[in-house]
Amino acid sequence: MQLHFQQLGHGEPLVLLHGLFGSGDNWFGVAPKLAVEFHVFAPDLRNHGHSPHHVEMDYPLMATDVEKLFAAQKIQSAHVIGHSMGGKVAMQFALDFPARVKKLVVVDMAPRAYAQSHDKIFAALLALELNLFQNRQQIEEALAPEIPSLNLRRFLLKNLGRDDHGKFVWKMNLRGVAENYVHLGKVLRGGKTFGNPALFIRGGKSDYINAADAAEILILFPAAEIQTIATANHWVHADAPEEFVRLVLEFL
């Protein structure tokens, strides 16, 4: 699968991998600052954004998609940053294709299994009959009972587009992601380690990386360090962009 991507800047390649329900656009709050030093690539992962849809979706497959992006763009090796689901893709990619990764940055994600905490969101989105709505505000209001956070609703509705007849459609493969969601919460495939430098950045207000995760991280990534941005929730690079960019540039 050839992933859709955006790029900016010049220098060493730096690949940014987004989280669930997202796209490469999610990085563009910090990507221009990183592009001062690096040639930034921000792909849409499979079943997200403008990338192809497929009935299968798990971390080994998504890591292989990233490898194909490297091959197509003639990227010998790069620094790789991944957030949340993209963090697991980045970890899997580093474990499966270690020669491709110079340094690894994982944002608020550990290699362990996670509970299926987004079932309510999938149910609410799949229940929408998009052809009945005339504008985004109507859809925002329809989702409010099940998804009270306006910021979350607006983030999710970035996945909306319109077809040739002007009707709302999902750009992402919503049903495909929902059907594969069980695979996205699983522990990473083991049996390998990544020995190059790795930085795990956790949000101080998030529980995605806890004290018990440190030991497991060091088994798979023995050269890893863990840093905390105290003021940030799970969306670390959106909550504290200046501190995030500072940590990343110092590490890289």
C-alpha cells in the first residue's frame, strides 16, 4: 500500500505518524518548527485521511506500509516520531526495520495492550446517517449526547468530506477501522529489540504511560529514555507544542 503524505522542509528525513481518527494534518501545529531542521514527511496511515482503504489493519501491516513509503521516496533511514496509535506503528516499524530508524520518538504510548476505550465513539459515528445532514454543525449537535466534548467532536469531524453530489462522506474507512479496532489495542509483537536511541514523551496528565510500563519499554528499547511534560494530556504535541519541539530537537 502506498500512503498519501505531505512533506515540508529540507535536511535529514523525519517521519511523523499520527494517532487513531487522525491524519498527517494533526502534526502541522509543530511540523513547520521541525522542518527548520529536517525534511518532514507526514503520511496518512492506512484507512485514515487520503490513504487507501483496506479490510485488514494491524501494526505489522502498518509498519510495512511505512517501509513502502521509505522505499518509494528513497529514504535510506530517518528519524521517526509517532503519537498514540502512530506511536505503536513507529515502535513496530523500529522493531521490524531497525536499519531504517536512526532515532525513535514515541509520544504517550507504551508497547503494552490497551483497553478498548473508543467503542462508544465508533458506535456514535457509525450510527450517523450522513445523507440526512446539511452542515457540520448539525452533525456536531447530533453527536453531543454521546460525545460531550466539543473539541473531540470537531477533531473527529475532520474526517468528513463530501462526495460528487455534495453529500457528506467519511474520508477515513470508519467501518474498517472499527472492525479492526481489537487489533489496535494489542501488545506489540515481541521477539525483537531496537538498540538505537529512543525517547518516550509522556503527558503528565495522561495515564497512557504508567510507572509499570518503563520496564517493558526498556526490554524492547534498551537505549530508551522517558521524559514527562507535566502540563500535557494525551495530545502532548498539541497541549505543549513549544516544550515538545524543544525536547524533540534536543534529542534528535
